[in-house]
Amino acid sequence: MKLLKKAAGFILALCLMVPMLGTVAFAADGVLMFSDPETKVGENVSVDLVVQSGGENVGSVSVSMNYDPSSLEFVSGEGFTADGSGTLTYTGTGSSSELRATVEFRALLAGSAAINVTSSTAALESGETLNLEQGSSTVIIAAADDGSTSAEPSGTSGGESSPAGETTDIVVTVNGQEYHFSEAFTSSDLPDGYSETSQTFNGEERKFAVNEAGVTLGYLVDGSGAGSFFLYNAEDATFSPYVQINISQTASIIPLDRAGEVTLPENYSETTLTVENMQFPVWADAETDSRYYIIYALNTRTNEAGLYQYDTADETYQYFEAAADTDTDTDSAELPGILGMISDHILPVLIGAGAVCILLLILIIVFAVKLVHRNQELDDLYDEYDIPFDDEEEAAPKNTKKGKRAAAPAEEEEDLLDYEEEEYDAEDDYDGGYEEENYDSSDYDEDEDLDDFDDDDYDDDFDEDDYDEDDYDDDDEFESAGSSKEAEDDYNINFVDL
């Protein structure tokens, strides 16, 4: 009986434990790591903070640290805040199995400087608690290039105030706040990668800071005496807030507040983004989510301003090229194909058009020269064969000797035609009037008729004394004779042909 009671009690205890085991929440394990960089006195150094999970995406993370403010001076860091007395806090949210953040310090004292974690809380994206194995960082600081082993704090960021410096009477306004231009900074106060230089400002040579790409910084002091570097634009002698963001191991960007220089499609709307306690204009695409922002920034490596896309989830920056405006694309599409091709290749088209014009000019010159030579040859031909021009024939008088000679062939040809017709008619009359039956040979005595022809009678009739050369024109008579001869020849030939 007692055995049965013990067994029942044991079974009851097991039943009560089952729901209790179902409500226990297990915690995942992760790790919190830091990098251990090396630097020199007066130079800036970056320390990486890394949170890794076992495979699931990291959610929210909060880490509190402390450091020696006499050895390290906090400069900047996305998600980091410093109170100026050596306490540093980081808060952020990851989107993968690894969360990475970078904090920048300035080395003040040679030796080693430790960064230790005082507390941390983390969770996975699913809400499960992430237990972190905490690490620490040690920064090795060597002496400066000039041998100095210490540097004064600059107080450029993190709430730490810089010592009051010697200022000038030059008043500069940045975002509605007045500052005094100052030259009271040393080489140890310069940001990493910058060196001292001089430029003409307000009519005098002033001290500035510049990097290898030509990015120029000026030192301004506010009303409380706190000084910091500002980006200087030499074209219009203006200043703007200076925040340098590392986007890779070799490049960094400086956000600009020049909204008027940005051209984006109409679907982008303007808003603001806070970067290291400073606000800058950014643009978001209204047709997509608000994860990405477009920021206008200056590349410190190339000294060229451009658009960069900021990913709020990954906290990264990438170069951004805006799409062509829709109106511009429409205008280009409306152009006919041939015009579009000409606009795309305007220089070759102009060269081709010029070559065609030169070729046409050469052809015109060649044809003109050939025409002149042809006219000269025709003139020589007319002169050689004494061929009159049409206008000369019309202008020549009819009563001139030359006119008579020119008209003679035409008159002779007309007379010849009349003569041929008359002779031809006479022959017809002769043939028609002649009948063999009327012919009698006895009526014709050859001897008697020959006797009737006497040479003496012919000689008597011709008297040389009666002959006068003046009454006889050789030319006219010769021409008549020739014409008569030619007419006779033509008559005989034509008669035979008939």
C-alpha cells in the first residue's frame, strides 16, 4: 500500500513538472569583440566594435565602455556617445548575424590605452536574449613624428569643449550662428590626413588646413570659446559644418548642406538626417520604403561633390547616380531617328558636311574653267573660218560688199531652182510639141544651112573699137558666168537623174 502511494506521488510530480519545463526560455550565446589598432600621438585612430551571433540575425545591442581620457580623445562614431569624462556608450541594431560599428579616437599620450566593457545587453532579431562574451581593446600609441609624446585635446566633438583660442575680429555665419575665425590651432589638432596651409581670406593670408585632394578646413570659435573645424569653400569664401564619414579604408565623405546644387527626379522628397549631432539635407524616394536616403557629400579623396546612398539598416554609404529625368527622356525620344543620330555625332557630321561643301566648290571651279576654255575654242573656230555670229549677221548692212557676198549663195540657189523648173517645163513643152510625122528630112538641107553661116559675118559684127572695159564688170560677169555654168551643170545632172 505504501509502495502504491509513493508511485502515485512520483507520477503526480512528473505531471506537474511538464508545463513548467515548457515555459523556460533558453538564451543564445554570442561574442563582443574589439580591434587593437596602433597609432601615433596626435593622429586619429579607428576602433572596430563587432557583435556576432551563432547564426541568427542580431537585433538590438547596447554596450557601455570606459577609456582613459588623458590617452584617448573621442572624435566620432555612428551610434556612439561620450560624456567627456571617459564613458562611452553604443546603441544600434543589426540586420545580419554580425553587427559592426566603428568609433574614432585621437591619440593624446604615448603608451597603451585600454577600452573596457562595463555592461552590455543584446538580443536576436527574433527577440531571444543574446548572451555576449565580452572582450576589450588596447590601443598602442607611439610617439609623434616630431618626437613628442603627448598632445593637447582639441575638443572637436563628443561634448568635450576645446580650450579657448586666440580669435580674430572676422565674424562668420554658419547656419544662422555666428563664429569668429581663428588661427589658434596646432598640427596636433588637425584631423587625420590634413596639414597646415595658408590662403587669402578677408584680404590677408590666413592659416587653414588642407588634405592631398585639396579639401580645405578653417577653424572657427563660437561665443563660448569652443573651436572646431569647418569646411571652407574658397569660391565664395563660405563655411559649412564639417563631419567626415569613413566609407572605406581609403575614402571618406563630408556631407554638404547645399541643397540648391542637387537635382533629383520629382519622386524624391527632401528631409533631414542627423550625423554626429549635425543635421544635413537628404532625399528619400516616396515610391519606396524609407530605408535608403540620398545625401550630397564631398569625397575627401577626389575633392569632388556627388550623391551617395545611405542604407539605414546596414549603416553604409554607396555612390549613387540619379536616373535621367523623365522629361528629358521624353524629349530625346521625340526626336526623329536621323536627328537623334546627328545630335549624338555632331562633330563627324560637321566634318562630313564641310568635306561635301569643299568638293562641290572644287567641281564648280572645274566646270567654270572648262566652260571658259570651251568658249575660247569656239571663238577661235569662228575667227579661223570667218563664221559670223548670229548677232553679227543681224547687225551687218545689206548694201555692204560683204553682205552681198554672203547673200549671193542663197540668191544663186534660188535662181537655180527657178531655172531648173523653167527648163524642165520647156522640155515638157518640146516633147509635147514634137511629132515625128511632121518631120520631113527633105525640108532640112545641111549644106545649105552651113553655107548660110559665114565667119565673116560674125567677124563683122564684133568690133574691138566698140568694146569698152569699163562697161564690163569682170566680177559680175564672172559670177554670172559661173552661176550660169553651175546652173547648166546642175540642170544637166538633174535632168539625167530625172
